[in-house]
Amino acid sequence: MRKKLWIIVLAALAMLAGCERRPLENIYRSTVKVIVKCIWSVTAYPEGVKPSGVTMYFFRDGEYYTTLTTANVDSCEVQLPVGRYKMYMITQSPEEYWKMQFEHMTSFTEAETTLRPTSASWVTRGPEEEVVENPEVICAGVSDEFEITTKMTEDYQYYYTYLKKMMAASNAGTKAGDDENEITYYQERVEYYTVRIPVYPKSIVSQMWVSIYAEKADLLKSVRASTSGMAKSFEITQGVTGNEEAIQIISDWKLSMDDTPGRIGHVDGMITTFGLPNGETPSAKRDSTLNVSALLIDNTTTAKYVFNTGDKIKLLAPNPGYRALYRLILGSAEEPAITDLPDVVPPEGKTSGMDATVEDWEEGETVEIPM
């Protein structure tokens, strides 16, 4: 019996010798402070302006864990327990975007944003084609996978607990001034064991810039257009557009005269977009069209044009704050795409000049030009 007792005592001493001495009462939480640092590029947001808030989604061991919305857009703190983590973020919060809706946000692989439908009676569409809003500016970022281990939580909590006690004693006046060095030491250890996760937010929204050259361009009063075959959704953590297609409206246009005596000019329109579906790049295999309606200066005559654009869209370097720039140019000053506008005059007492935005107009003469 005495021999068995000695064996038990020796085993216990061996266990104690192999462990670092840390009072168990000091480890009151099994978490580590994690600081998520958003590294903002000057090109991430238009005009270099940071958002006023971000929303972060954390996933632990393959399952959704928690969401945090904060105004601290550069550095955000969160306490995380043991586990393997994935994390992604978006600017602002889903409720602040009225042109987009967010789906499957608690699924890391399926999180996406989808453009909301909009009404436009004048848009030509097929039975299954939907007209959608143009997206608002939004950035997203995905962190590398990271792990919180049991040892990491113990190390962090050990130094954090002692620091908290020493700070409390110092504030109560029960500690001597010589203890400031010890407080500094524990502060440094807490910082050392704090986990820092970098995230690099990037815009998920692109632009599409369309230019159309026309003869008798001085006859144009207003222009409106719709473009088919555009992406309806964007998969946030995968960094690609979804497979659904939709129609987007280009409503704001500006007229520039290239040859005033020759009456040749062009109109420019630009919209925000997720881009092309399925992560595609422009190619001749794409079956997309640009439907254009023009109201002339008599405020009565309209002309309608249909351009096949699948292989005419070029992908250019983006403007600051955007993911890409899709460029479409139809015609040129030497060979305008629109050549058959009827000569009309403004109503009596009215002056000519192009309106920048779309107004409701009646349908008039229709001219279809396959390109």
C-alpha cells in the first residue's frame, strides 16, 4: 500500500514539474484579443474617401460564428475562443444599401449581393429578362484563414489578468511608483500575444462607359438606353460575378460635338455595374445588346436603335474606387454609328440642347440598326 502511495506522489510531482506555473484562478476566459486591421488602398474608394463603417463576418471551424458592425474602419477588436477561423468584411452594413440585397451572408462560400429589380416600361426585354438597379459603391475583403489555439488563449489571459490587477492596484494607490516598469512589461506581453489579422478591402463594383457617334448630333434632345447580358449578382468571398443575367439602364448622357460644322458628335453615358456574369470577360461569344432610344429636339420624334455589343466591349484599367472599366465605343467621328436622324426643328419659342437625364416620352419613329 505504501509503495502505491509513493508511486502516486512521484507521478503528481512529475506532472507539476512539466507544467508552467500559472494560477488557474487567473485564467477566467478562454479567448484571445484579435485586432482586424483594414488596410485601405487609395484606389479602394472613389476620391480616396473611407467609408463610415464596416461589417465583419466571422466563421469558426467551418460554421458561422458572429457578426460585428463598427465605425472603427481601420482597426477593430474582437475576442475569439479556440478554433480555426475565416472572416470577410463589407463596407457599411447590408441595411444601408437600398439598390442591392444581400443573401447567404452567414455562409462563407455562398455570401453574395444581388441587384434589386426596377421598373422601366420603355425597356425592350425578353420574357425572362429582368431590369435591375445599378449598384452602389461597396468594398469587400477576405482575410487569410487563422487559428486560435489553447496555448494562445492561456498565454494571453495570463498576462492580461495580471495587467488588469496591477492597473487596478495602481489606480487605487496601493502600488509603488517602482511598479510602473512591471506594468509596462505586462502591457508589452499583452500586445505581443494579441493576434492581428490584415484585410485588404477592394471595390467589387465596376463601371461601364458607352460612347455613341452620330451624324446630325445637334438634333438630339435626350437619350436613354438599356444593356442586356449584365451580371445580376456578385459572390463576395469568391471575388467573381454570379451566373444570373439582367438588364441595366443607362439614363445619364452628355453630348459632345466633334465636328460642329459637319454636325457630327457623340454621346457618353456611364453606369456602375458588377460586370459580366460568370466572371466572364468580353468576347465574340457573348450575345448581348445595347438598346438605344433618342428623343429629338422637336420633343416629338424618337428613334430607336439596337446594337449587338458582345465582342465590342473592351476591358480597361479601372478608375480609382472601382474594380474594372468596361468600355464600349460605337462608331467614330469618321464613321458614325447613327446616320439617319430625320431633320426636325425645335417647337416655336424653344431652344435646342440636350437634356442630361431621361424624361418620359412617347414612342415615335423607330429605326433598328443591327451592328
